[in-house]
Amino acid sequence: MLESRSNLHQAPAGRYHVSLAVDDSEIHEAQRLRYKVFAEEMGVRLSSLHPGLDADLYDPYCDHLLVREMSSGEVVGTYRILTPDSACRVGSYYSEQEFDLTRLNYLRPRMADLGRSCVHPAHRSGGVIARLWIGLADYMTRYGYEYIVGCASVGMADGGHAAASIHRQLAERHLAPIEWRVTPRTRLPLESLDDGGVASLPPLIKGYTRMGAMICGEPAWDPDFNTADMLMLLPMAQLNRGYARRFIG
């Protein structure tokens, strides 16, 4: 994949720098940040065999986007990208742990799976996620992938009521056509959780939908993260260029 940080398009110089991890030490930096956010902050039960790292069998097959704070050199944001070829080598897309992707089979040669998104709690003003999107857009363009797929998570601390409300709101305006629908492996009982209330969309999901992403059906329950995960699909051809220019030029 990309060999050096300089290979990624850069926004004007500022506080943050986006790059791809080039060796194991940089991947470990991403895994440490993920552990800090997922295990220490969110209380997720991680199955990693490496203390202080969130590491799984998919990591060696993924490209890892990193955002560093320029002054400290610290990794403060990360995404990982699983390409079609890498998904074949590892045996599946990560999203297939939670969803049956049969209807997306014909997209696989052109579809990258995005996941493990997190931002350091001290850097959640929007600048970090903007740099991640800059890197992602450059990556997709450079390698000719036409679809981004990945899980967007909603916390279940309230038992799932907010997740059900958010799904209802998204399904009203951002539901993928039937040929792009998927089936959750562990379904949420939406009919008993939706109390008719209106929950605020998480910033990441709001950003995805403004970019042009759609949800591919009902959410799945992830018991380890205790989240409702909605599979989102963004065809690059349908990217909202006006909104995207605010982030990716």
C-alpha cells in the first residue's frame, strides 16, 4: 500500500498531520490509542492478547490511517482500512462478523471496509476527523476503490432506545436501495426499543450522511462493545462534493 507519509495528500499546514502507518511500531501506536478509547474510556471487553493494545486478527491485513498532533508527535486519531484483496486473504471483511453481506457480493472487488475509528478524548474538536477523511479520500482515489463500507456505532447505555430512534431517523432519509441491504447477525428488537423519541445523531454518523452515505438496513448488536452497529455504505460516485470540500478539498 502507501509506503511513506508523504504519499498522502495534505491539507494546509496546521496542528495535525495525516499519514499511513509504515511499520509495526506505528501500528502499535494506533492500537494503543484504540485501547485507551475502547477499553479505558468505554469499558469495552477486548480480547487482545497484548496488554495495553487493541489488536485482533484483522490488523496485520489492514492499512492504518494515523493523525498525529504536530507539536507532540502523538497519534490522536486512527482508522483502519481493509481492502478487497486483504479481505480475501484474511477470509472476510470485518463487517461480516456482524452482517450478512451477500447482497453486496458484486461490489466486493471495488469495496474497502472501514473500521476501528477513534479519536483521543482531548482532540475531539473536529480537526482530527477532518484529517482522517482527507487521508481516506486520497487513499480511495489513489487505489480506485469505489465504495466504502463500515459500521457506525451507537452506545447502548440506555438499553437501546437512542439507537432505535437514530435508526428510525436514518431509515426515513438515508436508507440504501433494496439491492444494497444487509442482514444483522444479532438483530436489535427495534419494535420494542423505539419509544418515539428523537435522539441526536452522533457527529460521525451525521458527517457520513452529509457526505452521502446510506444505512444498509437494521442495526446489529455488538455485545463486546455494547453498541448498536449500523452498516453504512458510501459510493464515491455519490459523494456530496459540496460538503466534502469542507474536509477534503
